[in-house]
Amino acid sequence: MFWTIISAVVVGLIIGALARLIMPGKQNIGVIMTILLGVLGSLIGSWACYNLFGYQNEGGGWAVIPFLVGIVVAAILIAIYVAVTGRRGSTTRGTAVR
């Protein structure tokens, strides 16, 4: 159980970081939120691949398709998070800096 949680955090960090890399612009979110959104993206992406699309990893080994789908889902989650929370700390004299 302990190593499962550690593995989920590590994979979430990797997926979250890759999702932030493929997104344009700067995202003003911290490492913890990147990990959480990466883990959530990984879970949703894997669930979608296996349950909705019937993906089967017949060759065994590393399941690349769910990993890539997890990155895309995490990027969408990060975009939603940034849109909802806004860009905190980026105002000057009451007007937004663009």
C-alpha cells in the first residue's frame, strides 16, 4: 500500500510536469497542485482508456496509450484550474497585466 501511494505521487509528478510543458504560457500553480492534477489526470486517463475505449495492453509491459491520455487529461485539468483560480498576484494598480 505504501509503495502504491509513492508510485502514484511519482507518476503524478511526471504526468503533471509533462502536461505543464505542453501547455502554452506560464501556469501559476505550485508543485503540490501539479502532482494532484497529474495523479487525477492519470487516473481519469487510465479509466477512460480501459473502461470507455476498451484498451487492452496485450503485449504487457508499459501501457503507453493510457500514459499519453493521462498527460492530455492532466493538461485539461491544469487549464481548468488556472482558468478558475485566475492569475493571482499579477495585477498592477487594479488592472490586470497581460
